[in-house]
Amino acid sequence: MDADKNLGVTLIDRTTYIKSILREHLLQHDTYQILTKTEVANQMQLVERKIKTTINLSNELQPNNKIFFNRSFQKQHHIPTFYGTPKLHKGIKNGLYKTRPVISKVGTSFIEIASKYCDHYLTKLIPKVDSHLKDSFT
């Protein structure tokens, strides 16, 4: 797996990695909530319905954009994947690494479809902005 801040490829003992992710993220109940499979399925259906309703009610979407959304909705969708990239620059504390949480929704979720659409049009606006940061290094 890649380390945070593009510090290269990292090899970590699986047990240490899982303990780090659980302690720092998934067991933090003020930030994360454990859901049953039914609750997850209901949330995914809710997001799908809201996005579809928004698209169908929009009078401003061009026909080719509606085609994009309708084709995308026909694909099979999955739950986004959670993982963490190790923050090597922070070092090890109590035998565990600090990690940066990542929720990968690429090719898997309804949110990714809307994200691609927004990214396509927002990217065209970047040259019109006086200054912008290309990435976190910049």
C-alpha cells in the first residue's frame, strides 16, 4: 500500500495495520457508527433515490448528461471501501501507526457517479480562477 504524503510503498504487519485502523478510526464512535447490513443497504437505496430524483427533476441537465447518469445507474454498485494510508512521517506510537482514512468509491457507488459529473464541469472552471492549488504538495 502507498504511504501518506506520497512517501512510497509501505509494508506493515497485517495485525498492526488492522489494530491501527480500528483504534484510530473505526472504534471512534463519535466519528464512525457501526451499521448492520440492512442499514447499509437502506442508506445506499436512499442515496440512489435522492440522486435519481434530483436528476429527473432537473430542467437544466442536457439530454446527454441524463443519458450519462441513466447508463451509470444500470451498472452494479457496491459499498465504498474504507482503508487507511500510514502516516510514516508521524512515526510509530505505542506500536501502532497513525493513518489517514480513505473511502474509495471509485467504480462502486452512486456518489462516485455524481462526483465524476461534478469533476468534469468544475475542472473546466480552474483556468478561470486566479490561483489554485494543484495538489497537497503545491
